[in-house]
Amino acid sequence: MAIREYDFGGVKYAQKPLVLGQLKQVLDILKGLELNPDANALQLVEMFGDKVATVLAIILIKDGTTNLKDRDIDALAEELRFNIDLEQAAQVIEDFFELMPVNLLLDKVTGITSKWVKRMEGIGLNPLAYSSPEATLPNATP
């Protein structure tokens, strides 16, 4: 597992590929933000605006942390806000996309979905019918 290590304000942090809980936290923050897929790390930091410290607090793991679930993200964000500069924040974001390539994640989800569609079609089922609100099972009443 790839790990990046940092030292901000004399405190050590690490970044690893996100676990599901961290991914949910990041996605919740990114909702509603219009991200440019061609943006570089510095532009992404600028796009996050005042949320950048919170994103960093989620993806960075402070030295000595044993339980990601119980971290005080707001307190950690405040600590980072005053110990990390713009260039360092951009480096963490750049490392994030190297550790967690979003396009590979999407490709994996798409691959899993297409496998299930093929399986359903292989046994004579129409997968699109099951995603329709009008769909009913053959033995059910509409």
C-alpha cells in the first residue's frame, strides 16, 4: 500500500488510499462543487476554497492516530489551516490523486456493473426493467 508522509508545523502526517468512511466524508464535501477535470492540484486547492482544510483533515492521518472514525475533523482542519501553506496543500492534493485514482475507481464500478448486466441478460432477464419504477416481478401484481 502506497503511503505519503509529511511534516507540517513539526507534526507528522501520512496519506494512504482512502477507506470507505473517508471516501464518504470527501464526497459529502465535494457535493455541489464544480470541479474542472483538467485542473492541476493548485487549481483544485483554489476550487475547494475554504473547504480545503477540511478535505486535508479527512485525507491526512496525524501521527499517532489509531481510529479514523473518532477523529475530530473540525479541530484537525483548524490545526492544518494554520500549519500548511498553499504549495504544501497542492502537494497533498496531487498525492491524493496518485494514491486514489478516481478514474480507476469509476472504471472498476463500471466493470462490475457491466458484468452484472451481462449475467442478467445471459439468464434471460432484462436488467433495464429492474431499474424502471413501472417494473414488477412476473408473479407480482402491478
